[in-house]
Amino acid sequence: MSIPALQAGIAGIDNGLDGLHRNATTIARAAPGDSADSTRALLDLRADQHQVEASVKVLKAADEMLGSLLDVRA
């Protein structure tokens, strides 16, 4: 059984974590005085954080929905 909301939530978390890792690496490797790349990476890091948080909310909502459906079927 495939549940699109769960798949979307998991994919969003995966994408967000990949972005977090990529941007954290960019920040860690930034040369002194290279503020443009660091600034962009920090902004992207924040966006990735929001993506993960939103995806977790999608998973929680899907879990609650499934729980309600199971309660109705019981």
C-alpha cells in the first residue's frame, strides 16, 4: 500500500538533509573573505531546515490521519 503523503514527507526530509549537509560543507570550507558563498550557503541552510521541519509536519499529519482511519475501521 502506497501512501503519497508519507512518501512526500520522507522525500522532503531526505532532500532537506542533503541540502543541510551540502551547505554545511560549503560553510566549513569557505575561505576567509569569501562572504558571498558563505552568505548564500547560510540562507540555503535555513531554507533546508524549514523544508525538514515542514516535511516532519506532513508525516505527523499523515500519521494522525492513518490513526483516525484505523479507529474508524475498528
